[in-house]
Amino acid sequence: MLEALRPQPADKILQLIQMFKDDPRADKIDLGVGVYKDPTGLTPVMRAVKAAEKRIWETQDTKTYTALTGDPGYNGTMRRLILGDAVDDARLSSIATPGGTGAVRLAVDLAKMANPGATVWVSRPTWGNHISIIKFVGLPVAEYRYFDEAAGEVDFAGLTEDLGRVKAGDVVLLHGCCHNPTGANLTADQWQKVIAILKAQGALPLVDLAYQGFGDGLEDDAAATRAVAAAFPELLIAASCSKNFGIYRDRAGILIAVSADAGQTQVAQANLNFLNRQTYSFPPDHGTRVVMTILQDADLTADWKAELEETRLTMLRLRTQLAEELRKATNSDRFDFVARHRGMFSRLGLTESQVDRLRTEFGIYMVGDSRINIAGLNSATVPVLARAVAAVL
Ligand code: LMR
């Protein structure tokens, strides 16, 4: 029977990891997968994470099952971190999930259970795995314009026009902050316009919040999600702790459902529990326990916030430097948008053959759509990238 299986296309981002490993050049530069790296190239374990792990190791006396939701303490602290007090707790249900991807997957499953006729709208472009997951779950995907490639900015006219075609009961996937792959984000005013359109259309927002703290700061990066949550009777939020806690391999995420009232919250919670049970039973505990331990302790929280802020500011400095170096190397302001973008990624607007040349001739690895991971750079490699980009233009 298994001979009936067909080969699957390799994920473009994950494929790059292997190609980079296989490249023998010592001066190669990895701007592929979205993983933070410090200036020495290491993805560090954050100080507060180490301290929390030590505390857990010293005090944990059982590894028996927790709950289908994951630890209630994790759910509570994460809900607050993401939503503040934007929504009454009585309208919130949630489950811990294996990473943000687990949350996205179950969110789409839940949407299909609620409305099998829904179309899921994603930005063009979006994270490739969004489209892959939605199709795999079996819902149709539609795209709304998002990015003006020539300007390196949000195509707001195209976006609002396309969102005007969303049907009642459709799901609209929104990047809460730090848009992946473009790095171009909506202003607060534009978010309000998007909210007004989606409300008028009767859409269900699904906010993917994978980079809270990597853009303008922990609170600012949650502002759009909170504005959406405050405006809609119902929505879904898929969030990740991979990046802002640096616990990529531990797989900690959360899926939050906001319901219209307390009665519907109970039903939503039962469905979330059911989804966890059907998919992998209990969600992984270690990463979520680390997050909860940090968020329940004032000192650990303060240290985590301080280190996260250092991380964010490092990426911002790299953005400024890269925009300047590209200006010098190309003698144009074509790439100035890099300094205005936020988060780990920017899309440079290069052709696929230019991206190929950067890899083969210069050992610089980026995703085929010319998305770069800013955190893969350091102050010494920024000018190297800028000169190489100028050379392939
Ligand atoms: C990325 O976009 O590089 C990250 O979200 C990692 C991944 O799983 O693709």
C-alpha cells in the first residue's frame, strides 16, 4: 500500500538548512530559516530560560500528565501576555500546542469543524507553510494582495480591495506583527480600516502572532491583536514562544479562541481539548512550563524582557546598517525600506536567479523569494551582503 505514496515537495525554508550545512565554504552566510543568532552566530538559550529550567529540574517531582489544555498556569499567563485585558476572561478558551505551527494547524482544523464551507484568506505573500497546512486540512485558500514589491511597502489599496471580497464565515489569516516574509506591517490606522472591512464582511479573523517582541516591543507588537480581539465577537489567535523565548525545539505555542459569550466559550474549550486529544493527546509540557515559570516570577520576567529587548535592538541596528550599506553599494535608495521594516525578515525584491547567484557565487543563503533573516547577519557580514547584492543586480 505504501507504494501508492507520492513524493512530497520539500519545504523551501527547511531545504535551505541542509544546503547550507552541505556547503564547505568557511565564509558562507545563512539568511534562511527564521532563527535568531547573536553576533557570534549562536542561537543562545536565554538566561531566564536557563534559570527556569534549573528551577524546574530542582523542584519537579513528577512527570505525570497535566491536562489536555496544557498547564492552566501557562494558558493564563500567555493569554495575558498576548491580550492584556482586551477581552474578558469569560470569553477566552485556549490550549497549549506544539509551537506556533501546531496552533495554526489546529486553528484551521477548528475553523473547518465550525464551517466546512469556509475559504481561508492569506496575504500574498505569506509564510509558505500557511498555504500548505490549509490545503492539507482541506479548505480552499484565497489570497489578498499585501505587498508592493517595487516600493517594498504594504499595498494597502490592493489589500482593502481584496478583503472586500471576503464572504461571511470565511477565515482571514492576519500576521499580528512582523509580517513573514516581507517585514512590512500595517500602521495602527490601517489596522482599524482592516478591522472595519472584515467586520462588515462577517469574517472570522485568525491572527498568527509568532514574533511578539521582535518588532516594536512586547506591548506594541500585541497592539494589533488586541485591537482585533476588542472589535470582534469571535476570533482565533495562534501564537508561538519559539522566537521570543528562543525555545524553538521545545515546541511551545498556544491556540486561543475568543467566543461571543461565556456559554459558547465552554463549547469552544471542549472542542479545543478534543482537537488536542485527537492529534497528540497531551501537548508537550517542558517548553510551556519554562514559559510559565518565567511569566509567574517577577525577576525572571524582568530578565527575560531585558534580553528580548537586547535581541530586538540588535536586529534594528542591523536593519539600519544594512539599509546604509545597500545605499552605498547600489548607489540608490531602492533598499531603504529595510530600515523601516520590522521583525526578523525583509524581502529584498530580487529575482530567483539573483538569489541563486548569491548562493552559488557568494555563499549567501536566502529563501528563493529573496526573504532574508536579518538576525543571520552581523556588523561584519552586512557590507559583504550589500556588495554581493549590488554585484548580482
Ligand atoms: C521561518 O519562517 O523561517 C520560521 O517560521 C521557521 C519555519 O518553520 O519555517
